[in-house]
Amino acid sequence: MLYFNIYFSQNIFSLDPKQLAQARSLIDSAQNILITTHRSPDGDAIGSSLALMLFLKRLGKSSTVIVPNDYPQFLNWMAGQDEILVFEEKEAACAEIIRVSDLIFSLDYNVLHRTGDMAAELAKSSAPFILIDHHQQPGDYPEVTFSDTASCSTCQMIFEFIDGLGHKDLIDSEIAECIYCGIMTDSGSFRFPSVTPETHRIVASLIEEGLDHAKVHRNVYDTNLLDRLKLLGYALSNKLQVMDGHHAAIITLSKNELEKHNYRPGDTEGLVNYALSMQGINLAVFVREGNNQVKMSFRSKGSFDVNQFARTHFHGGGHKNAAGASSSRSLEDTVAKLKTDIQQYTDQLNY
């Protein structure tokens, strides 16, 4: 297995040429390329998948994107999104595509179980995998692994991947919009510590080539439905709990509360950041009840490592300041455990 390395050249971080050469060889020989991403895909997952699909099509390659489940409506404007297949909706057809694929990309995830019910079908495949991801602790299943935990997004890595293959000239306005969408959303609109000079250089390059960055922002953030705004207001007014003395805050929403507000995938995107924005709060958690699991989103300011917290207490993970996890407990039991766990970190959260 080959792993991603970073080397320094003229103040720009780049992908290792040897790994890029092997990836190029795999792409050249492939006839049916599959692009996959994680369950509950976000802007970085959809943006990176579509950017790569469009790029491969520009190379004359057959490529298909399959996502485990549906994605937010505020991402349904990107070029190629109408070609995305949803595994939950067309399991048999998607399983057949996985079976005949001779190259599979893992984007924005690094262990197969992050793809939910798709994981079993992916595990059966004998095709080589190429992983491009920025989360910690990648699995060892791919033939080639590009893993950069310092990158703000998988979309940033997709730009570097295309550029490294010598095809930056193929990044047109459609691909640029997809890449920018992922960078913008996963970096918290460029405010997270993971944003680097390289991030801004990439965005500057995209804008110089004609990217309408204001359009991307409008499509993602200025297309809210009334139900989503009402849900936001309800959550902040009625479901925000501040753990006095522990510098932490929790927002919870039950399945019943979500249904009352006509919940759609993506409606709670970014909700946890409102809790984190409060003065004196260094850890925020959003807890959402689903059909069979309780989902948690963790965010932190400064030094507190929510990746480690999520891994230690809920077998989750992610990044230092942004992570996720799930629980098979009830909503009430999950929140009770969460509060008990947080109380162990009062000193670490006091800064």
C-alpha cells in the first residue's frame, strides 16, 4: 500500500509524485470508475465527488458517483448532481455498479463503515481503491492513499490531485464551483484553523479562472426554506442547554420534533456552531435522534480535541475541532452519558 506524503516546493504543499504516478496508471487502465463518499454527505463530500467525476469525464473516462443516502437540497445545484445515485433508493442497481467497477475512489472518508449499508458491497469488490481524505487514522484497504489531516477539506486535496496529474487546465467553472463549495463549507467559510495560505492560493487560482464565488455562497447559504428557519429558532429558543461551569453547551432534537418541523436532510447543518459561538463556550454538541441511531456533532474552540473525545467515549472521530459520532442508546440516555463525560473535562475546557 502507498501512502500520501507532503513535500515542500516553492512554498506550496503538493502530493507525492510517486503516488500520483500510480494513481494515473490506475485511472488510465480503468474502464468503469466508481466514486464513493460517506453517509450523510455534506458539501465537501458532494463537492469533491462531483469535481472528480467531472474531471474524469473530461479525460474521457466513464465515472459514476454513488452516495449512501440523500444529501441536502442546498447542494443540488452543482453540475452533475442529477447523475448521483443514492444507494438507499436503488440498492440493487448500485450493488451491480459496484460489482463491475474496476477502480473505486474513497472520498472524504477513510474506513468503509463510514459508508453505512454500502460498506458490505464495497468490501466484496476486488477493484483497487484510491483514497483521498483529510480525516485521521485511515484504513489500510486502498491501493493508494492520499491522507492529509492538515488539509481543510477533501476538495482542497482534489484540486491538488488534478493539478498534480498535470491537468489543472481541465478545471473549468463547473469543477471550480464544486471544489469551492467543499472548501467553503468544510472550512466554516474560511474561519477554521485548518485554513492555510495554500487554501487561499487555490481559491485565488479558481477565481482567476472565472469562479463566481458569490454564486456558490448564495446557493449554499441563501436558499433556506421557512421550515428550516423555524426549526433553527425552535432549537435555539427551546433546546439549547448550557452546562454552567463546564464551558460546554448541548442542543438536542428528537425525531418527533424534527418531524413537526418537516425536517429534510441538511436542515440542521451548522446548528452546532450557534452553540459554540457563545462567549465562554469551548465545546458544543448537537444531538439528533434518527430512525435507529442518535447522531452527534462535536465542535470546539482552541485546544480541546473533540476528535479524541468522540473516539474515547462514542467510537466516533473526525478532526481536532470538528468530529462526529453515533449512539445506539436512546436520546435521553445518550445525552445523560454525554453530560457525564463532559464533566470529566472541566479543567481542560477552562481556557
